Amino acid sequence: MGFVRIHQSFLINMRYIGKLSSYVMVLTTGKEISVPKSRYPEVKRQYTLFKGAE
């Protein structure tokens, strides 16, 4: 709960996501991580639900 897998190698804590757009996730640290097209809709859905629950 509170984590999202954006790639086989990346499990991200959603509290540290600063922005999500155009297949790129920007963390609060400034690091940019690309999100594969196949996972983007699910990642975006989970992040939207998480932001709504805060």
C-alpha cells in the first residue's frame, strides 16, 4: 500500500512522486524516471487514487 511498480526494477513510494506526465515520473528529489507505455495507464490510475485519498 502506498507503493507503485513502474518497471520490473523500480518500486516507488508514491509520497515521493512530484509529477507524473507524458510517460515520465519526476520524484521530489528531482530524479526523472521513464514509465513504459504498457504500465503508464495503471501507474497513473494508482497515483490518482493515492492523491485523492490524501
